[in-house]
Amino acid sequence: MLLPGTGQADTRLQVVMQRLQAGEPITLATVGGSITTGYAAQPPREQGWAALLARSLGPQVKLVNAGLSGTDSAAAVQRLQTQVLDAAPDLVIVEFGVNDQWLDPAVRSSSYEAILRKLLGARKPPAVVVLGLTQQGNQPRDAVDVQLKLAAHYGLASLDFGRWMQARVDAGQDRWSALYDEPVHPNAT
């Protein structure tokens, strides 16, 4: 479920979507942990969700995948400039729902917010989408809930994948085991 934001942040996303529809080139950057890297897909960087999304958006999309296994938002703040912003992305998708779950609760909010502030404060601020991924079973959700609240605070679009998938499971339309071969990493289906 895509939750549209308000204000200038959402305007940036609308502009990117219009450019995509017009066939104009855009740079999509993704930043997150092993899920963003494409850990359970083979080969990861070619078959993970970021690569599949970029291909589905069209050949005019250049992907910068700054997924790094085992990292959380506290570590990503340090690499955001060189691995994401220096590529001048038009759109950035931020995914740390699982790895931030293991951060101290006092740190997880401030480090994730630091990423959002750094992206939105860039010389050429990109459109930003917050992706709320959880472990199999949509648990635990503490980090994702914090991230979605921050997205709303900054008027950013967000996708609560854990809640969307749980609704599909509850309705008998899907199974967690079809998407996750193990508890943490979604597979390439």
C-alpha cells in the first residue's frame, strides 16, 4: 500500500514518475542491508528486489544499489554521501526495517532520521520512498513503525510491505513461506 506524502517531498516523487512515463532517464538509488543487496536471490545484484524494480521501470533507469549486508541505518549515514548522493539520484528507496530492529531503540530513530534529513537536505534533493520490510510473519515491527512515522513526518511516500503481505496471508491469497525461504531474507519470487 503506497501512502502518498504531502508537500515538496511528494512533488519530487510525482516529477520522477512523470519523467519515467515520458521515457526520460532517471537514476534510482537503493540503500539498505542484505535484503536490498539481494541476499536470497541468485545472483543477488541482478535478481534482488532493487534490480527487478529497476528493470520493471524501464531501460532508462540506472540503478545504484547501495545495499550492504549486515548494515543498519547508523552505519549507512556514514556511507550515504559517497555511495548514494554522489550518484545524484532522482529517487532513493530506503530499506532498513530488519537490520534496524537490532539497533538500540534510542539510536534507531535518530540514525534513520539522519538518513532522511541528509537526503532531503542534499544540493539536489531526490524523491525518497521509505520501504518497510519485516522478517517473515511481519514481526518484529518496532523499527518499521518508527521508520513509517518518520516518513509521514517528512511527507514521504512509504510502502509497508510487512503489513501488505500479512493482509494477503490473512486473506488466504499468499503464504509467508512462498516469499521467504528462511526467516529474514525474502527470496526472488
